[in-house]
Amino acid sequence: MDSGVEVSVVLPAYNEADTIEGTVQTTLSTLASFLPPGSFEVLVAEDGCDDPTPEIADRMAAADERVRHVHSDERLGRGGALERAFAAADGDTLVYFDTDLATDMGHLEELVERVRSGEADVATGSRWLPGNVADRPAKRGVPSRVYNGLVRLFLRSPLRDHQCGFKALSREAFERLHADVADEHWFWDTELLVRAQRAGFEVAEFPVQWEPKGDTKVDLVRDVFGMGSQILRLWWQLSVSPRITRRVSVGAGALLTVVALALMTLYLDPQAVLAELEGANLRLVALAGAVYLLSWPLRGARYRDILNELGYRERLGFLTGAVFISQTGNLVFPARAGDAVRAYVVKARRGIPYPTGFASLAVERVFDLLTITALGGTVLVGYVLTGATDQIVTAVSAGVPGIDPRSARVALTVAAGVAAAALLAVVVIVVSARRDGNLVRRVVTGVSSDSYADYVAGVIERFVADVQTVAADRGAFARVGVSSLAIWGLDVVTAVIVLAAFDVSLAPPTLVAIGFFAVSVGNLAKVLPLSPGGIGLYEAAFTLLVAGLTPVTGATAFGAAVLDHAVKNLVTVAGGVVSMLALNVSLTSAVDETTGGGAADATDPEPEVD
């Protein structure tokens, strides 16, 4: 290069005021022992420090032209700081190692020359090569062995040590690989090594003498949440995702929708269902399906209003399709995992970040709970507190096929608990929306002392801030609230029409009133992910309330509950299949993106070099 520099050594530094000066001097003297003058440089990759490290780095850079300071105003993470410094470096051989100098500096020449000579494209020191195993305390050695074993198992890497902070790579390898490396923290160098091997670069691993410096411990956020999820994310991207073609995606989506329908028979007695459905008026059933279908554009419009408040404007058709797909996923996957599908769809198709995607879903859920709680939850809480639910259960469940009295009590108790929790959650969110801060960072750093916790806290804070944005805007709060009432109103009308299809002898006002109450409580009962799509719980709560509060028999109420839920699920599945075909999205595709950890979307500014 024009500067004459061949070797650039980067020292990632975060709050290293006590050691950075000594580390730089040791590095310079070691490099000078085997490289000609003017052929090397040392860059201090200072990563948003809040101690005197930046001032020390500035002073060293001013005093010695071989030293450069790459400054960042904010935390980039270890990988982000390295990438920033490598982009600013002048050398064709790029080197980095930990500033604690745990690796014997006598190995630096071998590390540099492995790449500088062209023998390897990437070189890494190893503490775990057979015959040269480092003497490490169990609290360091055991997690490291487990981690490296998982990397070899899932990512098919033959290397023994992926985390040793003593590596070098060629400029060509860096330019080819760094854009594909998604992690910006502790997994960065592991991902670099794995991708280098997959890209055909020569990777050399050689033994080094290593002495632990300072103390360490297994960190909840970094080691479990961070490293584990990144191994799975990279495994999916490299080994699974390339095999998911359009044909495979459509086939898998169709299979999973069939599974969703089949699951209904696991939670309900098929014979009892068929017996109660024979007398239903099919025209009214078809009308109920058409009415329920009308609620879906409203769902898309409500989601559009929420995203608008968060700064993202999207088309109604696309968002309605995304809602259809995610709700179909909720019929298949437990624990409402289908919600992750929607976050994937809006991220993959429209670039909406994961924190915003999940925050918009959280806002939607809050309004759903608020609406159905207002419609029926308050009355139900009164029933539970006065013990009236026991009378309903006793009077009805014995004569209703497929309903277990214990399950019925669970359904009503869950519904009452969710109603109370929903009211409390809404109050908390609205109140917190009026505050400038939150306790997220304090909680996360309370369980993790690692710098990776800052990254995790930042993602969660963004999520909370997005939720608060909608809650704090009274106009948006009102618009989304009105659309939520319309959505759940159509849901109730669907159930009322289905109930009318059984020719019940109820006056229209009574029919509408019990419909609102039963549907609201039934949906509260299925909020907790005790079965896919709430199948079984919804039927139990709906049946008990209709039969317990009106002259309608338990058998008729049960048939109406089953048919109502079945109609809604069939509409959901049909819309989900059409939307998956239209948007070329499979339910399984969500795993690809949602295990990626939600990498930052913003482009980093140019490095500030002194």
C-alpha cells in the first residue's frame, strides 16, 4: 500500500485504561523484532469507553506515528470494533489479539508470517490442540470445551479452538467475508473462521502457550442467550436455509396447515363434534364465515396504524397477508410462536427491524386483551370472586360431551386471571409511556456483567420504546382502540350467527349479549398457550357460559362453540395458505430470521481515526 505498511495489528479495547499503554508498547517492540521499520502499525480499536482509555490512546497516537486510535462514540461490540478498525487499517495482513496478552507474545511472529507469507489466508492460535492443552481452571475450561464441541458438531468446523483471541487474516479474506458475518460481538471471530472455511480459504490452527489473566464466569446473557443462539443461527443459515426452495416452502406450509386442522381432533371428541353439527343451518354457517372474513382487512388496517406510529408505512394488502400467515402459525405452533412468523415477514419483505416487529405485535396484543376484557372480562372476574362459576360448571359440564369439569374450571379461572392481568398491563404501559426512562438496562445488567448485556439491553429498550410510542399518542391509542372493538365485534357477530344456526330460542338482545360475553371469555381462556390455537379451552369456556346463563342446552352450546371455532380456524387457514403463496413465505422460514438475533440494521458511520 502507499503507506508502506504491510501488517496492521488491532487491539480491541473497552475500558482498558490500566493496561492499554503497556500492551501497545509490548506489541510495538515485538513487531519491531521481526519486521522492518515502517512496515507495521498498531491500531487501538477503542469501543465507546467511559474511562480514560480514549485519552491515553490519543496521547500514544500523537507521540508515535506507528500508533493509531480508532474511536467510537458508542459501543459497537467486540466484532463491530474489529471490523471498523480493519476497514481503517493500511496493512494487507490484519492481526488482532486480546489486550490482556494472555497468549505468549513469542507466538506473534508465527501468527503474522503464516498469513504474510501466503501459507494461509486465516491463522488462529489454539489452546486445545492435542498435546498442547492449556492449563485452564474448570470454570473457564468446561464452558470453552462445550462451546467448541457445539461449534464442531453443528457448524462442521475441524478447528479445536474458535475463541482464542489471537488471530490474523489477509486483506482479501477480510474483504470477502466481513459483510457476511452477522454477529458484532463475541461470536464474530467464530463466525469468521467458519465462513472462511466454507468459502474455501486456507485456515491454519497452531498451538500457543496461554495463561489466563484475571477472573471469569459463565455469563447468562453472553454464553447462553448470545453464543448459543448464534451457533443455531449460523447453522440454519449455512446448512438449512439454502435447501429451502420455493417448492419446499410451499409444501412445508401446506403440510403444517393440515397438521393444524388435525390437531383439533386431539383436543376434542370427533364423534361428539359430528353429532352436534348435524342440525346446524349451513346457510347461516356460511354467512358466519363471510362475516368473520370481513374482520381480516380490519386487522391489517389496525396493524398498519400501529406501524405508522412507529415510522413505517406499508400497504394494507401486504399487512393483511402477514397477519393471516402469523395467525395460521399460531394454530400450528405452541406458545403463540406464530407471532414470530409475522416479525419475520415484515423484516424479510419490508426491512422492518425485529424489535419494531415484535413491539408492534405487543401493542396489538395489548389492545386485543383490553378489548375482550372490556367486553366480558370484568363480569367474569366478578363471577369467579363470588364463586358463581362453580355453580355453572356443576350444572352444565355433566351433560356436555367432551367437557371435563376440571378443564372447565381451569378455562374459566385462566380467563379471569388473564382479564385481571390485562387490565394491570394496560395501566402499566400507559403510565410508563408518560415516563422518560425504564428499568430495562438495570434489570439486564443485574443478571449479566458482560459487555454483551449492553447490546441485549439496547434491543429490549428499543422494543419498550416502540410500545410506549403508540401508548403515549392519544390519537393513535383511540384509532387502534376503535379498530380493535370493530374486529372483536365481528368476531362476536360470527359466533352469534353460528349460535342462531342451531335454532336456539333466544330473543335477539339476549343472543347478542350472551354472544359478547361467551366469545370474550372464550378468547381470554385461550390467551395462555395451553393448546395450539386455544382449541379446547375456547370451547369449554364458551359452552359453560352459554349453557349456564341461558336456557340453551349444554349439547347445543357445545356444538355451537365447536362450529364457531372451526369456522374461524378454517377461514384463518385458508387465508394463511393464500397469503403464503402470494408472498412466497413458509411458516418454517421464520426460524431462519428469528434465530438470527435481530442484528442491527443501521449502517455504522465511518471510523474516526487519529
